[in-house]
Amino acid sequence: MCAADPDGQHHHELPSTQGLSKTQLLWRLPVVAEGQESILATCTAATAKPPAEVQWSTASARQPLSLTTSTNTTLNPDDTATVRVHLKGEPSRVIQQQEVQCLVNHTTLSQQKADPYQLDVHSDIVKEYEEEEEEVNEEEEEVEEAPEVEEEAEEEQEEDEADKEDEVDEEEREHVEGSEGETKPRTKYITNIAPPKLPDGEKLDFDDLHRKRLEKDFNDLQSLIEMHFSSRQKEEEELVALRSRIEHRRADRAEQQRVRAEQNIERQARLAEERTRREEEAKLRAEEDARKKNVFSNKAFGGYIQKGDVKKGKKLTGREKKTKALLERRKPLNIDHLNQERLAEKSRELWQWLRQLHAEKFDLAEKLKRQKYDVNVLRNRVSDHQRGSKVAKATRGAKKLR
């Protein structure tokens, strides 16, 4: 932006970097910009015409101040606004005359008349000045209360004051460098180092010192070499012991595997022998069962023939007869020791036996029906024969009576 002179002309000036500090100014300029509704820009304060002087007292230094003027200015968004601020202290002496940064806020007004300028100042330099004044006042009070202070204390106090002033100057210098935008490294001063004092009396023998130093280094190196070789020997001994343990474990493991293999072979042979023995026993048992089955089947078919030959004994009830017959026919199944093939063969044998029983039952049922039919036929013939004989007798008797 630009600043307007009383004659209405605009002066464009480059921002100056001399005397800048961390003092922050917020300058609000309500201006009219053609074709712009709201613009926010940042400017650097330089020299203004006429200069603006801002004064304050120590009590109100921390409060923002306002600077009013009735100048109406129409500015463009690319112009630069400049202002110079004179900072003054209580004794009406200039603390610092500087050019500061400001923030300009462009806003569109409904009227062509601009509002007054408002300048908000927050200065770190004023605070430092106030702190310095307070320290000076406190020191003066202490001097008045204790007039009998020694010269050494006064000298120390003066040195402290000088250090504080140096610190204040350094801080001001840092403020100026920060506002310029240049980062310069801070110089560090090294205190004077006093050289070591040589002992009085006898002269030092540097050759002897060098020789002793070499002997000490040689002894240290010798001890390190001995420690290295001793540690290396221990490591080699541990490695040999470890290898021997590994070989011993391998031999033990091989022996254990050999014993386990032998035990496994013996177990497999024992299982094979037991399996063959069980198969033979099962085969013999199956043959015996088949022979008994044939015997029982023959007894079941020809039992009624042999009833007359059986000696008469105690008469059995029907339930007892049925139980006895079932006990004779039913045989216990001994299949715990059979394998899958033998179980299949056993199931086929039981199926054949059941089929034979059903066939015999069917044959007996048919035979019973036939016998019942024959009995009925014979009974009918007998009854017919008897009826015919009675009729013949009756006719014979009637003829005789006649």
C-alpha cells in the first residue's frame, strides 16, 4: 500500500530494515478498493509523511494505543503503506526510533468516507525498559538502606549491571536480526585458559617421562595380549568339551534307536504269531460249529421219529420245552478274536443257518396244513360212514317190524 501526503499524492518507498525489533503493530485501514470486496495483505512499515509519533507512560505501556486521523485515502491492493513510530519513555527521552511491521486489512465500505486509523502497539522494548528502571530503583533503595556495603559488593553489583546491559543489548541485537529475516550465529567467547604451572626446583626430564609412558603402554599391551590368549584358550577348551558332548549324545541316540528297532521287530513278530494262532483257533471253532449245526438240524428234522425210543420220564411243560429247545438251538457267538474277513465269513454262515431255519419252518407249516386237511377229510369220511350205517340199521329195523 502507499501513504498519502496532505496534498493527496502517493509516495512508494521500499521497506527499511534498520532498527527493526520484535515490536508488533496492528494497523487497521478501512479503505475503498475498486472491484475488491475483502483483501487481507501484509506490509512493512517504513517512512510515512507526515511522521506519526506515539507516546505513552510507564503505567499504560501494556495497553494498546489508538492513533486517529481524518485522512481519507483510496488505496490499491498492491500498494505499500509506510509509517514511522517514535517510542518514548517517561523522562521524555526516545527509547528507540524504529520501523516496524504491520498488518493491513482491506475492507469494502458502503460510504466513501474511511474510518479512523487504529494502531495497536505491544512493545517488548518498553517492557525491557520498565524492568531495567525497576531494577535501578531497587538498587537505589538497597543502597539507601545499607550505606555500609563493602567495595567488593559494589564492584560485583556493577559487573552484574554491566552483564545485564550486555544481555539487553544482545537481545535488542537479536530482535533487529530477527526482524531483518537474517539468522546470524551467535558468537561465543572463550575465557582465557591459564597454562599449567611447572613445579619449581628440579627440572623435568621429558625423556624419562616419555620412557615411562612407553613402558606403561607396553605393560598394558602385554597384559591385554595375555588376557586375549587366556580367553582364547578357554574358548578352545569349551569348544572341545562341547564337541565331545555332541559325539557322546550322538552315540547314545544311535544306541537308543537300535534298541527301539529291535524291540519293534520283536513286537511285530509276537503280534504275527498271535494273529496266526487266533485265526487257527477261529477256523477250528468254525468247523466245530458247522458240525454241531448239521447234527442239530438232523435232530430237529427226525426228532419226532425218535420220540418213541426216548424213555419216559418227568413230563415237561410247554414253556420248559420251548426253553430247552431254544437252548439247544441257540449257540453263543465267540467273535471277539475274529478279524474283518472272519467276521464276514461268520455273518454269511449265520445267514445260511437263518435261511435254513426259515425253510424248515415253511416246510413244517405246509406239512401241518396238509395234515390238518387230511385229518378233516378223514373225519368227514368217518362221520359219513357212521351216518350211513345208522340209516341202514334204521331201515333194517323198520322192515323187520313190518
